[in-house]
Amino acid sequence: MKRLLILLSILLSFGVQSQQIIPLNEKPYLDSLQSIIRSNETHSAKANAAFLLSNYYRNIDSLSSKKYLENGKLLIKGDAFLSAKYDFYAAQYNLDRNKAKAATSYQKAIKALSKIKNEESDLLQASAWYSYGVTQKDKEGYPFLVKIILEKSIPLAKKYEGSRNLGFLYTQFAVILTYNAEFKKAEEYNTKALNILEKKYPNSTELFFNYLNFSNNFCYQAKSTEAKKFLDKAEMLISPYPDSSVNAFYYYSKTLYYITQQRNSEAVSVIDKGILYAKRFNQNLLAQMFYFNKYDILRKLKKYNEAKGTLEAILSEKSLAIDLNNRKTIYKQLSSLSEEMGNPKEALAWEQKYSHLNDSLNTENVKLEINKIETKFNTAEKERKIATLNTEKKQKELEVNKKNSYLWGLSLVLLLVISLLIFLYIIFRKNKKISEQKIKEIKQKEELSLTKAILDGEERERERIARDLHDGLGGMLAGVKINFSTWSANHLDSEKDKEFYKILGQLDNSVSELRHVARNLMPESLLNFGLETALNDLCEFYNRKDLEIDFQAINIEKNLPLTIQLNIYRIVQELLANAIKHAEASNILLQCSQSEKDFFITIEDNGKGFENDIHQKTKSMGLSNLKNRVDYLKGNMEISSDNQGTTINIELNIDGE
């Protein structure tokens, strides 16, 4: 199972692709499209056939794909729908060649399709949004792709319940959940797809991929019996079509199944078949994934030299290794493999390559963050200076107006002096109030900017410390452990030197604890799955035998800006920490709810309470940072405490920043 999880980590860049949904029986499909092109059909029918042929050949034969795409373009003849389709299939052609160019074409297609109100246009838009999310995955991460699928693609497809496009999108969303280890949720979405596809499209390619995703999901959970059921169903669909390009995907799922069963020799045989199909249809990334599985099996069989050669070949071929995170994983595997082979010098060299690549990535991120902070600071400083100068200018203008009014009043008739002075006094008071109000607003804006900068800096520092602990100190301790393990294997006896091995175990536990601390500094569940899940995980983290935390979430929306989610998370984290550390409570009720642009937090505990003086509260419980976050979100906080416990109510304004 541990090896499967290693494979899972490298699959993150492989699992979610804009797969070509082509009938399993490809030859009649191709013959039909080519027949349309040679016939006397309308220019619209010929253009559609050309676009579909371009999509089919885009990975198999790039020249043919480009030729059909351009032939289809010549047949558009002012048809807005065909023009939008051309942009979509041009994006498909560039998807694996130039993601930036593909993303631009997808957006152009989406804009054009949104003006055409029919089912085909809506479903093509849903596919375009999904594929656009795929182009942005490496840059924006999985949360962005999830947001695109849930907020753009699925709503468009759900307008036509029971469509195969909706079944496909449910399956692809399940793939994302699987590769992020959310196996139960993945099973739910696979089941949604299954209910549509088995009923209405029993022999479709979409159903074939659904069966494979079900099987893969169960393989990663080491549930081989359930996996086999769906693998057999997929085999029944594909077995009549040995020339289909999707056979490679079937053999990949079958490889995972045999690995789960630890039937290594059979897995190697299946891998060799899968590689033949992958190479035949230019599925280079899939071929490299077969080789990675082959490496894993060779290592299990202790064929270390062959395993090492396979990994080095993957690095040379570059389809997988072009992704820096994949390359890091491969370096880590080579380091571990060299250690098993009793070559500490080579293990250390691969570990250093891993650390160097990791440090390079972190350095670039730090430089980018520094530039962002510097730009933001310079902009805020300029705005502050401009605001100050404008205030001084208005103040001087008021003083000049006052003097002019006074001189003008002296020149008036005596009977008008008193009335004029009263009028000037009213004007002066009014202008003074306006000026004071503007100064107050500017001061509040400056204080808000300062608070935001402090909180943003605090979060970046948490992230930096977490990254440094995990990748810097964690990597160094891992290197020390490798050296100790190698040295002890050659110089110590496991029976006579038990104390040394006990210390070595403590070192291993220290590395695990360090990484646990790093994860707590920057909650991954918040970044990946949103505020409600992160708060639930936080409560579960604090739960223990003598402490029960009851968490209630009501109407928390998933589309809150990340900055606001992070501030709410920190507020709740501080409240729970105070209740546990200072109040010595055994029961805590935490309720978080949202009503449009208002967010409410209530926490009650049965602890010992504290004095009612608010200054004493701030001093004893360390609530100053909490108050800053509440003020930053333009909120209010009420605290009630006695010897029966403490209740804190917080109301936050989440209408933007």
C-alpha cells in the first residue's frame, strides 16, 4: 500500500487530462467521418467531421490533426457556431503542445458559445470550461480546477440531466478526488456517473472510463475484490476492440490491480502490453507511467540495478520528469533505492539533487513573494503621501477662504455684519466637520492597510517556517538518518547495540513530529477543501479523551475568498487554544454560520472563566491578535465569563476585503 501511495503522488500531473471521448469501435467511427468529408453533405456537416477527425489524430498524427483542423476552418463561411467550434478544437490541438495558447482559445470559444442558446452549445461550453481548468492546473493548483468544474462545467451540463457529458464530468471530478486521496467522495461521484451512463449509454467510452476509475479508486484503498468487479466490466466493453487506442488505459488499471494483489510477474506482463499500446498511439506520458510501475515491481523483487536503470531512463525520456514535482519524487526514489543497495555516497548525491531542486523552487517562490510585498508596500506608501498632501491642501484652502470671507465681511454695511458672521461661522463649522471626517477616514484606511500587511506577513511567515521545517531541517535530519542507518548496518550488531537503535528510532520520530508541526502551521485541508472541512479537522485535532468539542457548521459557502477563510480559521484556532489552555474546559461548543455577507462565530465552554475586566482578558488570554483579525474584518466581539464558563460571540463582515 505504501508503494501505491508513492505512485499516487507522482500521478497528480497525469490523472486529470482532457481525455478524447471517441467510440471504442474506432474504425467505423473514422470511416463515417471520412465518408462525410468525401460526400456532398453541407459545409456545416463537413466542418464538424473535419473538427472531430482533428481531435482524433491530435496525439496520434499531429500533421493529420493540423490538416483536418485547417480544412474545417475553410468551411466555416461566416457561421458563428462553427467559428466557436473551431476555437474549441484549436485549443484541443494545442492542449498538450502549448497550454497558454490552448487556454486563450478555450476562453475565446467560451465567449462565442455563450451567445448561442442551444443544448449542443451549452455542453460544448461545459467541456471547454473543464479543459480550460486542466490548462491552468499546474499554475493555479487543484482547488482552481475543482472550482471550475463545480461552478462552471457541471451547472451547464446539469441543464440536460442524463447527458453523457454530465456523466463524463462526474467521472473526471471523481478522478481528482481519487488522486487527492478523497476515496469515499470519489466513489460518490463515480456512482452518480454510473447511474447515468449504465442506464442510457451502456456501451460508451464514458462508461468504460467510469469503470476504470472505480477500479483505480478501490486499488488505492487496497480493496482488490471490489476493484476486480469493475475491471471485469471494463474488459467486457473493450475486449471486442483490440485496435482501440484506449486499451492502454485498461492495461494501466489492470497493472494497478495486480500490484494491489502483489502478483508481480503478471503485472510485468501486463505492463509490457500496455507499453506497446501507449507507444503505438503516441501516449508518451502513459508509457512513462507504465515504466514507473515497472520500476516499483523490480524494486520489490530486489532487482535493484534494473529498477535503477528504469528510473534513470524515465529521467532521460523527460515526459514525466519535465514536471519539477515529479522530478523531485524520482530523485527521492533514487536516493532511497541507493540506500537499499548499500551505496550511501550515491544516496546522498540523489538526496542533494532533491534538496537543491526543492530549494530552487522555494527560492523562486520567496523572490516572487518579496516582489509582491515590496510592490504592495510602495503603492500603499504613495497613496498615503497623496492622501496627506490632499488633506494639507484642503486645510490651506479652508484657511484662505476664511480670511477672504472675513475681509469681505468688513466691507459690508454695518447692518449685515452680524448676519454675515453667523453665516461664515456655520460654513466654517460645516467645512471643519467635513475635513475632520475625511482625515478620520484616511486614518482608518491606513490602520486597515497596516493590519492587513501585518496579518498577511504573519501568514507568509507561517508558510515560510512550515516550508523550511519540512523541506530544510526535515531534509537534513533525513540525511543524518540515512548516514546513521548505513553506518550502523556495517559497524553495529542489532542485538548488542539496542540503545543506539533506540536513539535512531527517536530520531525518526523527531522527523515525523517536525513535519507534523509544519503541517499545523499551514493547514493543507483549508487550501484544498475549504473552510468548513478545515474547521472540522481542527476540532478533531484538539479532541481527546478528557475534552469533547461539538462543532456545528451552518450555511458556510465554499466560494469565500481565501484570505477571509484563512482569517476566520485563525480566529477559531485562537478561540479553541484559549479555551483549552486557559479555561481548562472539558466541553466546548463551537458554532460557525453564514448569512449572506455576515459570518457568526459562537464558542461556549464550561471552564473556570476569568475576570470581567476586558483589559485583564486581553492580558491573560492573549486576545490582542484575535482582536486585530476581528477589526480587520470590520467585526464585533462580545465576551461573557463567570465561574460557570465563558461565552464569546463574534460577528464578521465578509463582504470583500
